Amino acid sequence: MASVSITNEHHAAFDRDGVICLRGAIDSALIDVLAKGIDSCLERPGPKGRNFNTAESPGRFAGDVFMWTFDDDMRQFLLDSPLAEIAASFMESDTAVHMLDQMFVKEPHTPSRSPWHQDQTYMYADGEQLISIWVAADPVTIESGAVEWIKGSHRSGRLYQATGFDPTITYETDDFETLPDIQSDRSQHDIIAYETEPGDIVVNHLRTLHAAPGNSTDHRRRAVAYRFTGDDAYYAVRKKGSQPIVDPGLVQGDPMPCDVFPRLWPAPVKAPTLNVDRAR
């Protein structure tokens, strides 16, 4: 069960802003499991693990996805945490399907920014019931890379071209609008950032625009975003962009639940068992 009570006020704030922070939602013992899993994935990445830094950039900005399929600690955290239940509540959905877990680690003195973007146009689903939950294993401050959010941007009805975190990868297609230069005109937007402690979570709609600065501190910023879909979501095929870790066997418009995208709420009788070889 969730460690926090989700109220009508929480729902109203999420519907209005497209993002909300819940304090103390995850037990400290589970955060320890998450931290262990992150460090394991940094040491032995999966087949899609990467460093987003350029060769000339100092520090390390590391990422990985679908870690629950090859790391036991990441699988344990996903299945034992209340994230699926929390996602179903905020999506106002009877079910929650886990789309992927996505790691973002900014080591100390890593200036690399996370660019302004929406999550939805990178993801494998469309619909209205689409949500992400950001969980950090370390205290996070503005200086260490707290994510910034544009309040209410999920309500615009617009979908923007995905922006490459890795400067060698581009996603430009004619499917979506070009993203405005938000960073050069920040005063025109209602921007909020949450400084968090381990156990706090940030919940956002997949259309909420956000970005993150680099880490200018002596401390690590280890975090994982968990993406969930609800009852109305369906599989989406993008012209360009990342692909699931294995072929889910779905076509455009199919319902999401499958071995690659398991339904986690209500809790399944049998835990998902997809296993991917992490050897590189």
C-alpha cells in the first residue's frame, strides 16, 4: 500500500499543474534497494545503457532503461514499492501498466543539462492516462540538478518533437511541433522545482514540460523515472526514437499490457518474469 494518503486536494493540484511532489512516499529500506540497483546498473549497464556526456564534457551523465528486466534490485524496488498504486490513483485509472523504468544519474560536477522536453513523445504509448513518477536515491537540490517543471503545460494540447539528451542522436520528424526556446525566455513560464529527500517522489503527466540543470555540487544525483499507462492508453509507434528493449509484439493502437509492459495494479497474481541479458 502507498505510504501516503492521496487526497482530493492532491488530485486537484495534479490536474491543475501536471506535477506534484509527495513527501515521504517511499520507505527508506526500499530507497536503499533502489540505490543498490542504480549502482549495479552503473557498473554493469544493460544493452541500452549510455553516457549522455560528450567526450569533452566533464563529469558523468549516465542513463539506462528497462532495468527491472536484468537487475534483481531494480525489479524488487519496482514490485515492492507503491508506485503502481500511486500511478493508478493520479491517472484515475482502474489499472496501471508499467511502461519502463529510466535512470538519470548526474555525478558531482557534471554540467550537462537535461533539455526542455515532454516525456510522451519519447514513449511507447498515447492516450490521456499517462504518468511518470520520479524517485531519487539522494538528497536533491537546485544546485545538484532538481528537475524544473512548467506548471499547467500538460493542458496545452500540444505535443512537441523529442529532444536528444545524447547530442549525437536526433528525433526530428514532422509528427510533432517544434519546441519553443523555453530556456531563453523563462520569465514567460510558471516554473517550479522541488528539492527532495530520499523517499519523496515527484509525479508528472507525460505531457508536462520539464528540464534539469547540471550538478555543480560535490554530491551525486541518482534518480529513476517510472513511466505508467492507464486504461485508455494504447501502443504508439514513433517514426524516430528509442525502441523497447525487446519487441513487445504489439502494433499501433494495441492495448498496452504484455510481457514487456506488465500490469502492476491491481497487483498481478504472478510477478512479471521478462529477463534480458545485461551482458554487453
